Amino acid sequence: MTKGTSTFGKHRNKTHVFSRRCGLKAYHLQKSTCGKCGYLAKRKRKYNWSAKAKGRNTTGTGQMTHLKITHHRFRPGFHEGTRGQLLQHPVHLKDFSD
């Protein structure tokens, strides 16, 4: 049995294709699972033994479109559509000459 050039000529079929969840070429066709994100499982694949990999895929590594808005709305207690204090009680418009 050879370990070199003639063996590499046998590599004709694909084992991994692009994953629908993470987009990497890690979805194993025969196993029907992604080696990166564990796609087809409901929960995303992550392990404590790889802290660096967890940091690459955690909250804050993307655009955080929804979370940025939520954090901004959190400060006044999610009050939306309320009129300002000066408009509701226009004390500054009263004539104090009386």
C-alpha cells in the first residue's frame, strides 16, 4: 500500500459541504451533522474546553442589531410614546407676573 501520490487520486467524493446554520464547510453528509455548530441539533454546539472558540461565537461578536436597541430602551424603563415632562406640564409657559 502506498501513502503518496497514487492514494490521493482516489479522493473523488465530498464528505463535507456548507452548513446552513454557520456557513462553514463543516456539514458532514453521511453523519448529517455540522462539526462546527452541530446543525440539525436544536442547541448550538459549544464546549467549555475551548474558551477561545466560545469567545469567537458569543454575544457581541456580531452587529447586535436587536440588543443595541433593547439596551437603549432599558434605561427609561421601556417607556415609549410618552410625551416629555415639559410638554405635559407647561409651567415654563405660564405668566408669573400676577
